[in-house]
Amino acid sequence: MENNNACSKCGSIERKKGKIFGIASLQSLDSNTGFGGSELIVEFCKGCGEVTSIKVKNPSAIK
């Protein structure tokens, strides 16, 4: 039976989450202010580091 949660690169089923923040925060391309933005939450394979998901933590902060 195939495990749909397994990493496509190494087969591991263990995942971890981390965040990208600070200068690397997500900002709207429509905004010229340079202010605002949101952290990015990254889910990745604990075995090989392959990123499986990137999610905006606070989408309403993107103006």
C-alpha cells in the first residue's frame, strides 16, 4: 500500500515546520510602501529537507 504522506524524494513520513520572517516576509506586489507583510510557514521533510508546503501565516496583513 502506498503512503500518500511519504516524501517524494526520500520516502520519509516525518515532517517539520519552520518559519521565514523579517526581511524575507511576504509583501504584496501592489504595495509601494515596503511596510506590512507576513511570516511564511514552511513544512519540510525531516529526512532530506525537501519543502512540501509554504503558507502565509497572516494573509490579511498583505495589503
